[in-house]
Amino acid sequence: MKNITRNQAVEMIQGLSAGTIYSVTFTKKDGTERMINSIKGTGLGINGNGKRYNDEEKGLISVLDMQLRAQGVKPEMCWRTVSKDTIKEIKVNKEMFVVC
């Protein structure tokens, strides 16, 4: 387990290679903690219409919730956003990184 800064955590997620599976633990808006397993660089469920807002401007990262996808939820409904400010842990290639 390694300690990293919030900026390092965001850079790590953004710098992952396409196809890399990772998990991110964060605090949701309602104060509960959530862990999402995701895969980097997939276009699954993207229709090309774009969002009504810019993730970067709002301090968010979009992730595909693989657990929902495994339950048979339509791909376009599996996308979630994570606030960069609430990331607590990232797990990549069996290595845990704690944000402090």
C-alpha cells in the first residue's frame, strides 16, 4: 500500500492504458463511501451526443461501473462520475494506493 496525493491519484487514473481494470473508492454526495470497479478507455455505451457539462470544469472523472454492467444494465446507464476531491483509494494491478 502506497500513499499518494489527490493530484497523483487523478493523474494515475487519467494516465491508465486502455483496457486497464481498476477500482476507485470515494465518498458520494450523500456522504456514503462507494467502491467502483471500472475499465479505462472503453467507449461502451457512448452515443456521441456528449454531456451537458464538462467533467474537468466540475472536478469529476467519468468511470464505467463494471458491476452494473455485469448485472445486465444497458451500457449507457453504467457510467458514473467520481468527484476528484473525494477519492480515497485506487487499486491498479493488485496494488493499493491511499490518497492522503
